[in-house]
Amino acid sequence: MINVVKNTGKPNIRYVPFLPDLINPMDDLPLSGKKTIRFCIQTTDNGIEILGDSHDDTILDQLFTQAGVKEIERMLCG
């Protein structure tokens, strides 16, 4: 989940114990060559929250950095 705020630097990464899973088992099938990114966007009292999910977190990091986000919440998976 990210908080969108104009920022010229790299986002601060904050690890959290849980984030909802948006990717399903049919996403990113090895033979398809596709990389799926899923988003859930909602408004809150604090602004807009964007939850992004992908098997390749570097794609999400690039998108969020280019968007100028201030902080990215990330969950460790294993």
C-alpha cells in the first residue's frame, strides 16, 4: 500500500506484517511470458491509498517511484 505524495526522492520502504494478496495462482504463468500487476485504489480520510501486487516487486517500485510516492509499505513473503 502506498500514500501518494509528490516527492522527488526514493520512497521510504516500511515493512508491515500483512497486506491483502491481489495476485492469484493463474497470474504470471511461466509459459505466457506476461507479468501481471494488480491494483486496488481507494479513497480514505487521509487521501488515496493504492495497493499494488505483482510477482516482480521491481516493477511496482519503479511505477511508485516515478509517481513520486513518499512511502511504500511492503510485506516480507517466503
